Amino acid sequence: MNREKRSNFTIQMTEKLELPKDVMLGAVLLHITGRSQIEIENFNGIQYFSSQQIILKVSDQRLEIAGSQLEIKSFYYDQLIITGKIEKISYIR
Amino acid sequence: MEAWIRFCKGYVRCKLTGCSQERFLNLCRVNQIPLYHVTSHPHGYVLEVAVKDFFKLKKLLKKSDTRVKIQAKYGLPFLLVKYDKRKWFAGSLLLGAVILLFASRLLWSVELNGTVSHTQDEFIQYLKEADIQKGMVLNDICCEQLEKQIRSDFPDLVWVSVTKNGTVLKIHVEEEKKTEQDAGSEDCSDLVAHSDGTVISIVTRKGTPLVKAGDRVQKNSILVSGCNLLYDDFGNEIGTDFVRADADVVIETKLPYIENMPRSYENTIKTGKEKTCFSILTGKKILKIGKIPDHFNQCIMEGHQITINEGHLFEIPIRIVIEKYHEIMKEMALYTESEGAQIAQDRFRLYCKKMGKKGFQLVDKNVKIKVNDNNILAVGDVTFQYTANSLLPVRIPDENEEEGTVQVWD
């Protein structure tokens, strides 16, 4: 309960003070270039990777990227670049 | 750019197999090991990792229960090992490129155009005194400043242009053109004969003619006077007008021609033995390769010089001299009659050419060539025509001097 209260308070303060959410809330950052490249920051790790589907762990949910010929172009501590034919990006609980 | 940096550091492409391949990827992320081009294959993942980071994977592979196998190696470290025997070649190519790059920023040649009264050596000496010489950095030369300096130090130059073209400094100048009128246009002078002869024709433009066609004249005799006497309507002399005599006076003169040459000469015969030597010149330094053989008693040398990229934008200050030494034997020989006659004729032609440069045109010749046992003799006389153009200055008398006296300066 306290944890939830603290979380709501943080969200409200972030919105009212217009602070960056990726820093304050650890929100994932996506930078999509057309349908061929996507840069992801603020993620926690890879759960599943294949040439048709990539599932990433982000804050308290999961991010699914579906497509074909998917490839991880570069995989750093704080950044991930995925290339290929991207068809769907969705959040999974 | 990043790809180039990765190539310089070197990387390997490996195949990852095993149980928890995703766990391995996350462990790499946590340990800050970057991975590139990770693709999924039926039996595992294929990924690229830097050489330095590859050696850190052992612990992570053990943790995630995976195995990695190198498929290919890329990058400069592997290239250097592969072409270890060729490293000096590559190194010298690189060194040559660096030297060329460095040398292209320096001045190696000075080109001068348009000078007539000033010699090239004079200009090169002037540039040396102005601290401009071969081997200096091109950026240190300010063309505008040099132009101003040359114009102020050489007042007879009407136009100066200094440009940098590659490693060549081009200086183009134009001198003040002096016309005949400029030279003493205000002076009073008489037209005199160059040598003895007969006047063929005379066309006077300025001055008083003292001779007519058909007259015999001697050397330095006045043909056209610069003093014009002025008369009034009654024919009385009222004064003198002083001008620079100007006329076309064609004089014909006959000159004797005698040429005596020995018939014998020293003939050089090549024995057939020869030796080639090379020299490499850079500035004042010479590197000689090869020497004249000791057993050559006498020899003659034929050589030619090659300048790398001469005349082009980037002239390299390296000259290669190729010298060919031929062993010779000398012996005395006699010209044949036909050879002797040919030599005498060539000499006569040369004489006529020299006279032509002085303004004497050949009209007629009467020269006989005799080839004796010991010498070749050419005797006779030659008739030339020339247009008199020698001017003798006349001093204009002052008002205080007595009337009628004119002093002629030598």
C-alpha cells in the first residue's frame, strides 16, 4: 500500500513539476525510425529473442516487438538498437 | 565511424549455443560488454564481440551454461598477423604517403615569366634576400605583400603577379616597353653610315639629307643631318631647327671573306665498352651509384636528367641523372675533299647568319674554296646591303655660344 502511495505521489509530482519521466519514473524510451529501426533505452533485459519476436523487460511490464528478420544491431548496457521489418510494438503485463 | 573504430580494435563473430542464451545476453549487458549484430538461428545466436571483451566471456558462459564458438575474426590486429611478412611494404607505403603529404606543403620550384632586361638569377638572388627559397612552408609566403615589394624594388616593372600553384611559385611580370621614340626623343642626332659603301636608296622623314642614291660614303660619314636650316621668304637663313634624323638609307657594301682551317682533326672512336652510372640529387646532396671503370683510359659521357613531375603542380625536388660512359680512342685523321668543302660552306653560312643578325642582308658572294694537303681555304668577297640606323647625337648650342658653331660629341 505504502509502495503504491509513494508511486502515485511520484507520478503526480513528476507531472506537476514537468520533470522527465524516463529519469524520475524509469520509463522506457523508444525512438522509432520508420519500420526498420528502433532504439530502446531504460530497459531491464531481454526475456526472449528470435527473428520474429523480441520481448524486453521494462520497469514493471514487458515490451513486445514483432516482425520479421529482426536483428539486434547493438546491445549496450543502456541502449538497444533493433533492426528488421517491424510490424507490431505492444506492452504486455 | 564506430564501425571503423571496431575494425581497428578487432572483433570476432561467434555462435552461441546452450540453455539460457537470453540470460547470457543479459549478463553481458550487466557486465557492460557490448554485443553487435545479434541474430537468431535455429541452433543458437550469432553475435559479434570485441576481441578485448571476448576474454571476459568465460565466467558468463559458465553462469548461463552456454558455449561459444568463433566463426570468423575481423579487424586490424588479425590483418597485421596475417600479413606480418608484408609489414615493411605497408609501412613504407604509409611513410611515403606521409612524406608526400608533408612535402606538398613546402615550396619546391619558382617559375618566372615575362622578364627581358632582368635575368632569372637576378630574381632568384632577390627572392633569397627576401627570405623566399626552396624548402620553405608555402603558407609563410604572402603573395600580395611580395607583389608590392617587387613593384617597389623594380620600378621598371609595370605589372607583377605572384601566385602559388601546387608547390610552384609562379611570378609573372611585364616590363615597361621602351619605344624608339622614348630613347632620346628630344635629342638632336645625325644618321651616319655603319661602314663604307654605296647608297642604293634614301627616303627621308626627318632631317636634311646630305647624300643621294649612287653616292659613295665612308664609315661614320653623315647621311642625314639633324640640323634643319630655316629660311625666310627671301631665302635668308633665319635659324636652325634641331631634330632626330629619321630616314631609310639602304647602303651596299662589299666585304672581304677569308677563312683558313686546318685539314687534320682528332677523331674519337668508341671501342664499344660502356658503363652506366646513376646519381640521385636532392637539393645540394648527391648520391652516386656506380663509378667509371679504372681500365677506361679515355672516355666520353652522355647523360640526361629526369626531374620527377617537372612542370606539374607537385614538382618533387628529386632529380635522377643517368650517365653513360663510353671508352674512346683518339687518332689523327684528315678531312676528305668533299668533307672539307662542306665544312667551309657551313662556316660561310654561319658567317652570313651572324651578319644577318646585325642587319646585313646578303646580296652577292664570290668565294672560292680550296682544299690543300694541310689546310682548307675559303677566299673571296661578299656583297651585303643594310639600312643605316646609327645615330650620332648633336649637342644643341646654348644662346650664349657663338652662332653657327655646333659641337658633335663622339
